[in-house]
Amino acid sequence: MTEYDFALYLNELTELDDRAVDALYEAGCDDALPGSSQGRAMVCFARKSESLGAAIRSAIGDIQRAGFTVSQAVIECDALTIS
């Protein structure tokens, strides 16, 4: 399995309080770091899975189990240098 790094932004929150963080952890987001950026709540994952798509789908399922909705997934890639 490969570890995939990505962030999921939550629809209804600008920040995550302790109750929201606990709900995310209990729903299976124990491989994630919750936080906020520019007034948007987000959960940054380092999730092991067979594929990136499967990792994102399972993370969205965990967030939905916690009672939240995902508005955006963000995947950042390092720039390649070609010599």
C-alpha cells in the first residue's frame, strides 16, 4: 500500500472545535490533522491505500460518518525538475 497526502475541506465549518475533532477521530480520521486555513475548516490526511481514489473515497466516508460534508479535495504535487 502507498501513503497518499491530501486535504479535504469541510462545507459547513470555518474552524474545528474540540467536539468536531473528537467526532472526526472517532469516525476513523486518526490518520489526519484537522485545522483551518483562510477561514475554511480542513482535514489533512496521510492515508495508506491501494490508490489515491480509494484513499480519498474512504476519507470522505469517514468525514460523512462524523456528520460533516466535504466541499473540496486538494492534492498537491511537488514540482518536477528536468535537467
